[in-house]
Amino acid sequence: MRGQVALLRLQWSSFLVKFRRTAKELKVAIADFEKEAQFAQVQEDSKRHTEILNMLQGATPKTGLLTNIDIARNEKFTGRESTLALLHSFLSPENSEGGAARVSSCLIHAIGVITCLTREMRHTTASIQESFPGVVAKLNIVKDSRSQPSKLIELGLEWFQITEQPWLLIFDNVEDVATIRDFWLASTHGAVIATSQKAAVAHLTKHSILLDSMLPEEGGVLIQNYLNRGGSEKESAEYLAESLGSMPLAIVHFAGYIARSNCPVEQISQSLSQRLRASTIWKIGSNISLETRAYQYTLNTVWDLSFHRLTDDAMTLLEYIAFLDPDHIPVDLFTGESNALYEASDGWKYWDIVRFNEAVGVLSERHLVDRSSQEGSDALRTHRALKMRILQRLDADLTKRANRFSTVIAIIRKAVPKANIVKRSDASQFERYAKYLPQISSARTVFVRSEPAIDGSASFASLLHDFAFYTFTVHTNSVALAMAETGESICEEFEDDSDAKLLLPILLNTISQIIHYRGIHGRERGLVMMRRVVKLREAELRDIPPEDWTELQSVTFARAQADLAWELCELNMLDEAALLIATAARIYRSIGNTIRLAQVSVNQLMFFSTHQDKDKTLEQGRSALSTLHEALGKENPLSVVMSNQVALAYFTVGEVGSALETMEYVSNLREILNGNRQTEDWREEDIIRTKFRLSIVLRAQNRHVEAAEIRQDIDAYLSERRGPGTQKGYTDGDDMQILDYSITLCHGRTAGIWGTEDRW
């Protein structure tokens, strides 16, 4: 009967695997469909653009083109197909009252289909009135050039309104609507276009086009067009474009540098991660010819001009944003949430909403930030290249940079609660940590890449620890490790700081639990690290009687004992580990911490199962999981991890059916190999062991040719680890012990002490 139940469980596990695989394939298919739909839209836009260009090329003006524009068409420019098609529709006679777009796009369509094309770049009413007579002179409608400027302007405006010849009047980079109001004409034969960073200008127009950044693919093509190297650097060009926020002016600036130095695109992409090098490239605008850039000003110049027109609050907000994630910055970081206000830290106070909105309004007018409210998310975003520029400016004033960074850390600290280490897996905190994780990740990246370095602080290290603890709990180990190691380096630097002393063992604790996934050397390093943590905890509590320990002190001391025990078990040193686990369990029991007690109860299964105490293993495993599921729920990350550890213990005592029933995730050997699961935490040795097991299964099925093919991949790996003179006489069980020892306990060992002679 038990055999039938086990068979049914295996069958249901197989069904579950197939269902999950099918669901994954369906998800991939949906993503592919969406990509194809987007590609089809791009193709349709491109087709429309081609049709328009063909139509324009066939159109011949009745008379020569009169223009005051001396800028040659940028033949290397690409992209913007949908924008150009939309612009053309706006310039048709039935829509001839005006619009807004950028000049580069306008000129592509203007030349060849109109008779008169003029461009004004003045920014004040007086300067326009001074230059407009020159436009009138180009039209040859005034015989006496000595006429008063006001008379020339009057005659020019009259001509634009009554002429039957097509014309286009462009006002570039308009600062104030009042400066062009008198020149905003309506005509069935002409159109007025204004380009501006001011949103108010759009209210004057019949149509408006908001230009966003290019797609990375478009930016990559633009880079390749400038370099004329063919398509060999396509991926590197797209990566560089995306890193620059796909802004044409930034792309052209860097393309000019690449062309001038004749270096690989990939080399420049790598330099962006080193701000000092990137800053050097930004500053070489004067050394790159105007012809190479094809723009009148460098991007730095354009932004610097915008910065001078910002209010103090707007500039301060922009400097805060430079340390945060440019793609999505929740507004409540600065204004707070009515239902979740945390105590102010380091003097930071939320901005009044009116003050904040005013600052954002100024930045939005200059198109330095965008604000979007979608699906209940009120957030800002800015350009990646602008973020770089702000940081470069701050690098020139280290005192201000330090102050801004310190404030940003206080802003993020206020947005998230202190990590609940005592409770171990407090899911109520997860939502807020997930929401603000991109912000602390960005701030950490800025911190580690700054030259000269930004001084660390205990408050920053504490914040890094909290996010490291969260990301480790939800199994994002690579992020957790980066956070924790940065926090550790700060604490080591300030070893005499009392707060740093308290933080250091907590950070080392977290690091050790991650690096045991990183091979034998990682586990050996983790053991050394945890022995140090235990010593630090003992020194911290040496003069305090155990009965006077706080709950946090009790938990951190017991956690150190349990985590050291785990690192010992990773290296098969179970006898010493058993005593430490018993100590941790006693402390957790004495303070009534049921969740952590359940966790170490699961750890104790390693000792019961390796001694083949099946009854104790099954009983304590079920009891611990029942406690965790009741307190946290089955979907909680800690519950998932503990379920898998209990299942591994069941395997060790031969309870395969119970193990499969308990495990949260089940994959067959083929799925593991076909899925190419090799990552930092799922390493080469894990793949080799999976292949070894598959070869044994195939051999048992008399599929000897397939088994032999797979063994070719792993024989060299085993040969290196068997040692000299011991190649003959090694059994499959011996080889499995070698392979088992090379992987973490979390991935399940079944040979040697972790199994039996007939069940390895």
C-alpha cells in the first residue's frame, strides 16, 4: 500500500513538473508574442516613413527655396520614424496652424516641399524683432531696405498671411510664449513650429509632439551610422545607447569621442561604470569638431544652461535624484505617505507637497525629469546621462556631494522600517523593501564608483544591512551579498565606532550564509567568518549575565551559534555543530521565539537523519513545518527554504515519497540541464553532479551510449578530485561522495553520511 502511495506521489509530482514547465513555456510564448507585436508596429512605422520620404522626394517646388537656415541636413541621423510621420501629417494644409517638434525632425520634411523656410533662435522679444527684418529681406518683398524695422516686421507678417506659397516658420528653443505671440500666424499655406522645454508653449499650439528618448535599438543604429564600422558592434552600441538613456545628443557626443580615438565601442561602455573616466569624456566637447558632433552645443552645455535657470529647490531635488534609480523614483520618498510615516532620521523632514510640486514643475519645464502617475504609482524619472552629469558636478564640490549623499541615505532610511531580525522573516515589511530596493541599489552603486570616495557611515551601513537581510530572505543572493559586503567594508573602516561594532557581526553573519553557495572555498571562508562572529558576540556579552540579555542580544547570540553550526555541517563537521545547535535551541526556547526555534529544529534534522533516526526525523520535521506554516504561511520565503531542508532530511532516511510531497520545487534531471541553470549560486559542480546522476539513470535503463556520452563531460572533473593513484577501484558511490562534498547542503547531499549504502 505504501508503495502505491509513493508511486501516486511521484506521479503527481511529475504532473506538477509538467504543469510548471507548460506555464513557463506559455509565459515565454506570451513575451515572444508581445515582442513580435511591437516589432510589427515598428515595421509599420518604418513603412509609413518610407512612403512619406518617397512622396517628398518626388515633390519639386515651383520656385527656389528661400531660407535663412545654414545648417546642412544631418545625413547620419536615424530613428524617429513614427515622429516624422506624425509631423508630416501636422504639416499638411488642413493642419497648417502650427505644432511643436524638434528642429532636426522638422527640416527633414520641410526641405523640398515648401518655398520659404525660416528659423529663429532668439529668446527675447527684442532679439526676435531685431532679427526678423533679416527674414523679410530674404523674401525680397521690400524694395527699400532702409525702412524702419517695425515696418519691415509688419510687411513680413502680412506677406506670410496672404501669400499662396508654402512656408514654414520655426521658433527654436522658445523660453516664453510672450516672445512669439505676435509672430504666431494662421494660414492655409504655411505653418509655425515652436520647439521648447517649456510645457506652456504647447498650450499655444494646435498639435504637440513630446519627444522621448530613443529606443536602445535606435540609439545603437545611430552610433553605428556615425562610426561607419558595419554591424560588428551592434550589441555594444545598443548597450552604450541604453547606458546613456538613448539621448541623441549624448549618443552623438560619445560617438564623436569614439570616432576621434578610434577605440572599440565596448571600451567606452565599460568606462561609464568609472565616473572619473566618464567625466573626462564628457568634458572633451571642445576637442570634438562641430562636424563630427552635428550639433551646435554639447549635451553638457545644454544642461548647464538649464541648471542656471533652476530654483534652489529644483536644483537640490535634482541633486538628490542623481543618487537614485533614474527609471523610477517614488514621489513619496520626498513627500511621505499618510499611512506609513517613520521617525525622521538625521534631520530629514518630508517636503511640503506644494514646495515639492513647484520644484518638480520647474524641472519638468526643462524636461530634466518626467512625472507619471500610473496604476496608483506616482513617480519621477530622469535621463541616465543627466544623472552622470549631476554627479560629475558634485564631484567638483566634495562637501556638497557628501551632504547630498547623507541626506539621500536619510530619505531612504525614513521610507523603510528597521529589519525585523528577531522575527527572522517578517513578511509585513517585504512590500516596502521591494518598493525602495532600486533606490538603495543605485545609491550603493554611486558610493562604490565615486572618485574620490564618499565617506561611509554607520547609518549607511545599517541601511545596507537591512536591505541585505531582506534580499537574502527572499533569495536574491547576489544583491544581498553586494549590499552586505559594502556594509562590512564601511564597518571595518570605522572599527572604533560603537554602532559599527554592533553592525559588523550582523553583516558577517549574512555574508557567511550567502558565500557557502559559492563552492568549497566559499564554505571554508564562511566557517572562518562565523568563528569570528561567535567570538565578537561572546566579547559583547561577556560582562552581562544571560538572564539580563535583551531579546535582540539573545537572538543575535543564538543566531551566531546556529549559523556557525551550519557552516560546520557544510564541511561535514557534525559533532561540533550538534552542540552549537542545541545551545541555540535552548536560548530560543527560553525567550519564546517560536519561529527561530522551528528553524533550528529543522537544522537538527541533519543530526537525526545522518544517524538514520527515521522516526525522530519525520516527527520533528512535521512539527517544525506545522509551526512555520501556521505562523508565516506556506508561501513565506523562510517556510519554502525550511520545507526543502526537511525534504532533504527525509531523503537521507529513505522517505522518498514524503520528501517529494514536502518539497516546494521539483525538477527532473533533464529539466535542470536543459534549463542551463548555472549561476553564481548554481555552479559548475551542481551541473556536473546532475549529469553524473543522469548517466547512472540512463545506464540502469540500458541506454549505455547516452550514458557514455554524458560521462565524457564529467570524467575529467572527477579525475582531478580523486587524487593521484586512485583512479581504479572508485565506485559510483565514491564518486557521488566527491561530488556531494563539492556542493552546498542546500542543494541536497545523498552520499556518505547523507545517505545509506543502498540509497545514496
